[in-house]
Amino acid sequence: MVPPILSSMGEVTGYEIHMGVTSGGSGREALVGDGYASDDGLVFGTYMHGLFSNPSAANALLSYLHGKKGLAFSPISSDGADPYETLADLFEQHLL
């Protein structure tokens, strides 16, 4: 079984900061050795910081969640827009 979210991410980048030793226990390796996933792929963990700064990772997760709810999904653009400005714009549009 291919994990539904991880298989949709494609190549992602990030950075890692941690100390000590982590044992994976049961499950499968994920993110080319930078994490582990449950057998169904719905739960995964990693030391990779900045994972969801990759539009492909955010789109994979959001697309999966929208699909589970039967909602249409519009992918996040990778146009380099500042996410904090986008959040501020959405806040103004919907809450003020």
C-alpha cells in the first residue's frame, strides 16, 4: 500500500535539527530515511522542519483532507507569495 499523502508530495526540501537517537519501532521508513509512517500512511513523523513550506507537501495533505470530506480543492500556488501576507489578506476578507 502506498501512503496516500506521502506519495503525492513528490520531492520536498527542509532542514533537520535534533539530538539523540530515535528508534522507529514498527511502521515504514518515510521521506527517504528522514521519518517514519504508519502502515496505512495516514500518520507520519519527521525531524524535517519546513516540510509544509513546500507547496507540494501542503497540497498533498490538503488535497487528501478535502477528498475525504468530498470538497473541491484548489491547490496552493507556488508563486513565492509571503504566506503571512496571504493569511492577513484572508483574515481581512473573512473576519473584518
